[in-house]
Amino acid sequence: MHSIVFERNKKSTNMNIKRVLLAALMLFVCTMNGQVNLQEDRDVFSVYYTPELKEDALFKYQKGGVNLSLPPIAMNRLSFYSTIKFEQHQFSYKNNAATFTQEMEKFYSIQYSLLAKYQLSKNWSLNGVAMPRLVSNFTNGIEMDNIQINGVAFVEKKFNTKKSDRYFHIIAGVGYLTLAGKTTINPVVNFMGKLNEHFSFVVGIPNTYIKYNFNKKHAVKLLGALNDFTAPINAPVFVDASKTQKIENVIFTEASVGLEYNYWFTKSIGFLLRGTHTVFSEFKLEDVHENTLFDFNAALKPYLTVGIKFNPFR
């Protein structure tokens, strides 16, 4: 009896810790996927792959992706910046995992981000970002639930200094954002700047980093990253044999910290090697009422990402 009570208390404590961490992420999250970056750190194209380094008890996970920034469109004070992001999330499950996991082996995410910037003055601008996102396993068709619409409206202020290579930006606004299956209205605050030709930084999830350029060939980043998607299951899939608990959504959320190394073969083409470790991890299945039907008890673990990038703005 004591052991049962202990296990219940332990699970309750773990759930409370997760709720606190998730609430902290929701408070500061700004999922603009590269739109809020210093100009010289905006990659026009990148491709990357993250293999599984450490297995979970019930599953293995790996992902790959491609980012593409389209040429900006400028019309006097109004400018438009577009990016397209594609990711494939692949899972393989252990023998002791539930049998219904065959519907959840691959998920695809396609997001288009459109930033509209209106320059009020030399140092002030009004901005809006629209971020439609399609998430699906593409095995049972696509429905409206597979499309998520997020957006952010914010004001940006630039602070110049006497040195041309030293400046700062502050962003403040409000966002309609999705994280861990929850879509809410959140305050948005970002602070970024360049201290000199070596140091630059951005503070704001998921693009938080401190960057140091050793020279034109080598650079390192201390960074924070967010990997999150919610995928509706457009098929009658149940977690129980009696078919009373139907799966509505698959939710996968990871927050990580780590280091990234960049080596530039040429002025514009570079290689990235990123090592991170999760500080928050959750992989679960929910019903239509957002009740958890099954929790994979995702463990905290390391990841290693390799990729190639193209950036002509360096």
C-alpha cells in the first residue's frame, strides 16, 4: 500500500514539475522560426539531420529538415520576408510499446512564415508575422485540424551606438501561439544585439543564442532550442481493446540547450555541428477533450545535429 501511494505521489510531483516548466515556456515563447534574428545570422538555406543518440524506454526518435528564405520584397517603407520550413519526424517503437503506434511512425511539418515590416522611422518599426503550419502523417488524408494558424504582432526598436558594429534591438508584442498542443495568446519579448565583430546574441525562445565569431571561418553558439509539434490522427485509432478511448492528437515537445559549431568553407557556405541536451521532454496522446490517454514518458537525453547552410549576409 505504501509503495502504491509513493508511486502516485511521485507521478503527481512529476506532472507538477512538467506543468511549471511548460508554463514558463508558454510565458516567453515566440515561435517565429528564424524571423527574429540578426540580419547576418539569417540563413537563406539550410538542411540538417538529427539522429537518435540515446533510446527511450518505448521509442526511438530522429528528425531531418530544410529551411528556405525567399528573397524579400520591399515597397518604400513596407517590406515582406518569407521563409519555408519542412521537417520530418520519425519514430520507431519497441516491442513493449502499444500496438496502436503503427499510425504514428512518421509525421511531417510544413510551415510558411510571412513577416511584414513597416518602417515608422530609422529606428522604429511595426511588424506582423503570419505562420500557417501543416502537420500530418499523410496516411489518412488532410483535414482542417491539420492546419494550425499562428501569428505575432510586435513593435521593434533599434538602439544605435557610436560604433557601427555595436547595436541593439528590443521587440515587444503579443502572439497567438501553439505549444504542446495548447494555443493561447502570449506576451512576446525579444532582446538581441551585436557587441562587436565577435559577439552577438538573441534572447527569446526558440532562437535564444550567444554567438562568438573567432574569425571568418569559425564560430560557436551557446543556444536554446524548441522542438514542438501537435499532429491530429485522422483515423479511428484507439488505445484500448474495447475501443472507447480514441486518439485525437499526438503531442511532442522538447526544449534543449547546447552548443553549435559553424565552419565556413567559403564566405557563404558553411557546415554546422550542434550538440544539445533536453531540459524538458514530453510525448503523449490525447483525446478530443485534451485528456492524456497514453504517455510515453520521454526521458531527457542528448542530441547531435549536422547540417549545411548558405548565408550571403555574413
